[in-house]
Amino acid sequence: MNVLLLGSGGREHTLAWKIAQSSILSQLFIAPGNAGTSTVGTNVNLNLADFDTMLAFVVDMSIDIIIVGPEQPLVDGIYDFFKANEKTKNVIIVGMSKEAAQLEGSKEYAKSFMKRHNVPTAAYKSFDSNSVANGENFLDTLQSPYVLKADGLAGGKGVLIIDSLAEAKDSLSDMLLNNKFGEASNKVVIEEFLSGIELSVFVLTDGEKFVVLPEAKDYKRIGEGDTGLNTGGMGSISPVPFADAIFMDKVLEKIIKPTVKGIKADNMDYSGFVFIGLMKVGDEPYVIEYNVRMGDPETETVIPRMKNDILELFQEMNNGNLDKVKMNFDKRTAASVMLVAGGYPESYNKGNRIFNLEKISNTIAFHAGTINDDKGNVITNGGRVIALTSFGKTINDALNLSYKAADIISYDKMYYRKDLGKDL
Ligand code: AMP
Ligand code: GLY
């Protein structure tokens, strides 16, 4: 198969690394990719918003399958665009229609989907600029803390959790009347606060049949002890000890099956991942959010645990055979530690040379924000720089290997959290 993988983060290097091991791979292209993806395939400088140029590339290179890493091209309708063109309508796309991508692209769309299909989630109401007063009244009926969510994509920053009622009301009008998050906050979902512990669950579905991938825990805050600003993710661990068999069975019956049934009942064109962000409240799972892609940095632990040939898996999905696939996973724990640029998630420098990557063994260095300079050196090119993934019998064994690797690698103002897994 000729493969085009879209994206340039740690998730994409991990997917590229896995695809490169497939027995049915011919050529692997990554657009735009990073310094890591160029070691397992060919980077191509395509703009993910320019569908026409991508189409020409797909036709020229006889691409058989397009794997869409990030959500934006899906929300922008890349799936519909390729399916509507005579030349590319048979290309397998790991993705879904623009409509279905609203499961991630619009919080209100996702919440009404959950309500309609009886998927457990926090109680909510949504408001627009004409209903600010109703929103304030709704806040009066809730208990602190208050959860306000911009409806649209806001780069993971559109969720506010606020203790004071007065502040929550101010933020509501800031979002609806003063465009606090631009167009993303033309509508706002206000929901009940769920108190519990979070985990990420991943499903691959053709819109009817599905397979479940290993769950993972992601560390979102920049600071140790889960303090400070939210980031794209500072590391991940899979499997998650508190997600025992009884709990995961509840997730299957109460969350995954109704979600996939809902996708079918709503006639969504779907052939891709569903990433379910869950809160375990007591012993019960509640959906916090859906994403229509794999998580990052969860991919960096979930995909290395998968033993199946990933291209064969996508082929089975395309043939409607996911119910016949036997999934095999490494039983050991995978832990990934994200090395980031000092200052991230606020302002930070790019272009710092990364040393000693070649000295890493027993750990896989998945590149996130990296690029090759004109001398072939690997330099930093983003806030999240390298995800160090290791396996171990226990969480600590796996983490210790990743932390050893982190001691070897260096670049100016390198930072990572040293407390991953302590909460588990
Ligand atoms: P989201 O973008 O919807 O995943 O929200 C971002 C983060 O806010 C989540 O990962 C949770 O940590 C938190 N969060 C979102 N909704 C709730 C809720 N209803 N109760 C408690 N925490 C929440
Ligand atoms: N790790 C969270 C995300 O990918 O959105």
C-alpha cells in the first residue's frame, strides 16, 4: 500500500513508526512530518488546508490510504472532498465526514449526540449571544466549580473551570459577547462539574463494527503535581491501573456500544478513530468529550503496545471486517515522557540543537516538534519536542527507562515533568 499520513507531531511519528513495520507497506509519505518521520518515510511539504494540492499528490503517487492525524482537516471536510472526487473516491481515508467530525468540532453537537443516544455525560445547557441572561440563570442553579466550554475548536484552551459564580458570569459574557475565543465561543456549553479521575479510551470503527484499543492516562498540566497551565500533554501511561476489567466492561457497555450505535443511527460516514475522554466518577464512566482522532501523547503509548499490523487493521476496517479482527496488545506498561521547550505552553524558543538522540537505547524517541537544519542536525521546532516511550513490567520500570533517556538527551532549556505516574 502507498500511504499518506497527515500531521507533524509525536502522534504522527508514532503512527509512521508503526506503519513502517507493516508487511503490506510500499511507500510511506508524511505531510508535513518532522525530523523523526523522515527516518521512517518520506516527508512531503503539503499544506493540510490546501486540499487541491493534496489531491494532485494523492493521484500522482497512487496513494491507497490517507491517515489523518489531527482534527482540523477532518473538521474542514477533507474526507468529503476526497470521497466526492472520481479519482480519489476509492482511497481509504482513516477519518470521517465533516458532519461526523463535529463530534469534536462542536461541544454542543457532541453533547446533543450523547443525550440522544443515552451516553452518560455531565448535565448541560448551551447558550448564544441572545441568551446570556438565561445562561446566567442556569449558572445560578449549579454548584461551584462552574464549567464553561467554547463550542468550537479552541486549541484545547476553550474550557474554563471557575470557582466563583460572579467570575463565571463575567466569563460567560466575555465568551459570548466579546469573542473571548473568537468564533469558537459564539456558543457556550455550560455543564455540571464532574469530580473524578480522567482517562482516554480509543476505538477504531467503520461506523458499525469496532475494535477497542488500550486505554491511557494523559498528563495535561505543565507543572508537577498537576499544577499550572494546560498543555497538549506532558506524558502518558498505558494501561491505566484504575481502569480494571469491571470498569472497562462498563465503558464498553455504557459508553462505547451506545456511541458506535449512535454513529450508525445518525447515518454518519465514519471510518476512523473515536477518542473518548472519560471521567471515572466513583465507579462509573462519564464522557467528558469526544475527539475524532488519536490522542497525543496517548498514541505514543497505545500504538507501541499494539501488535497487529496497523495497515492490515485499516484494510479490515475498510472491508467491514473489524468484528473478525483479533487484537493483540503488549501486556507490559508503556510510559511516555514528553520533553518540552522551556517556557511552553507560553512563549518559547525554537531552533535549539538536540544532542545525543543517537545514544538512546531501550527507549523509543518519538519526535514531536523537531526539524532537520540544513546541516542535517535535529533542532527543536515546537513546544513539545520529543516523547520518550519505554516499556516495563511496572509503571515505575517503564518510567525509569524514559527518565534515564531524558538524562542523556539535551537541548537549551529542556523541561519535563518528573512526577508522572505518582498519582497512580
Ligand atoms: P475538554 O476540552 O472538554 O476535554 O475539557 C478539558 C478539560 O477540562 C478536561 O480534560 C477535564 O479535565 C476538564 N473538564 C471538562 N469538562 C469537565 C466537567 N464537566 N467536569 C470536570 N472537569 C471537566
Ligand atoms: N491528549 C489529549 C489530546 O490529544 O487531545
